[in-house]
Amino acid sequence: MNSMSNVENLSPQIIRRVSKELQDLTKTPPEGIHVCINEEDITDVQAIIDGPAGTPYSNGYFKVKLLLSKNFPSVPPKAFFLTKIFHPNVDTKNGEICVNTLKKDWNPDLGIKHILLTIKCLLIVPNPESALNEEAGKLLLEHYDDYSRRATMMTEIHAQASKCSKLGYKSSESRQSNIENQHSGNTSQGHAGSTSSSSVSGSDSRQSRIIQHQKESCRCY
């Protein structure tokens, strides 16, 4: 993976555009995406993406990297997973990501936020038709349960919260979960038995709504 800086090759206009995008992303981050700014090299864009609920990547935290070339935005950036992951569209050797947005569907007007959201959506809706990891693509199509177990195992080994603790980062999903658990603890005292089944039902319903919303939001990427 080429990590050479291309800052000196970018026009001042593009540097300002990228800097503003990154600042906006840190101030108002998309749900489940945390951008890490490299003050010395804005062409080295890194972010942590929460594994979406209802997928084999749930409860994982995946570090991704965008490399902006000297011809950006005329030429799309290259994208890589720095965290090991079992996914049809991620090369097992170097973590490179294959997605149409960064290939034939690239538009110079697309921003970094759009790219990161596209990568997150790829965790929800993989595309086995353009697989870089042929084994994962074949399992996804023919033996989904095996694919899910393998991806979940890789997530548990390589993408757990402890990997990101040094960054002081906590996912929005984890924060929300803590709030819900505290609320549940306060309201369940004295009537746990009568509410346990309804709590489980409510949780399942909420999970289904989250998954459906995620899939619908990915249709535009």
C-alpha cells in the first residue's frame, strides 16, 4: 500500500475542500463513523466504522484508510480496510476495497462522507459479483451460514472494542446500548418477570427496524 503523501501535488483549492470536509465530519459525524484526521497529511484519511447491527460485523470496529492521489478528485481515492475482515469485496492480502463508487461510478463531486457511507453500506449489502475475496463471495452466495460464521469469527478476533480503546473511541451503538441498559435496569425492578418477554419482543422488533432502515439507506450508494 503506497502511503506517500500527495499534499504537495494537490491544488490549494482541493486542499481547502478536503480540509473542510474532514472538519465537518469530525463536528457532525455520520452515525457509526468516526474520522481520524492526520494533521500532517490530509491525503491520508482514516476512519473507524462501527459494524452494522444484524450483520456478521456487528459489535466490531473497523479501521479504514482512503488514499487521495495527486489527481484527486478527477481520479477516485483508493480505499483499504486496515482491520482484518472476511468480506467478498475486500482483498485478503492488502485490505483493498472494491466498490463501484470508487471505480466506474466515480464522480468528482462525490465527497469523503459519501465514500465512507458507501463502505459502511458494503458491510450491510456485500456485492459478490465483484469479489476480491472469491472464497467469501462463493460462501455468501451458496452457504450463507458458513459465510456468516467465518465473518463473525474474524470480527471477534480482529475488530473488538479493545482494539480502538487507545483512541478513546466508543461507538454510537455502544453508547446507545449503555443508555438503554441503564434505563432498562431502572424500570425493571419489582416487575422483571412480567416484562421479560415483552422486552425481548421489543428488542427483536427494534433490531429488525434497524436492519431494514440500514438496507434501505444503502440503496442510494
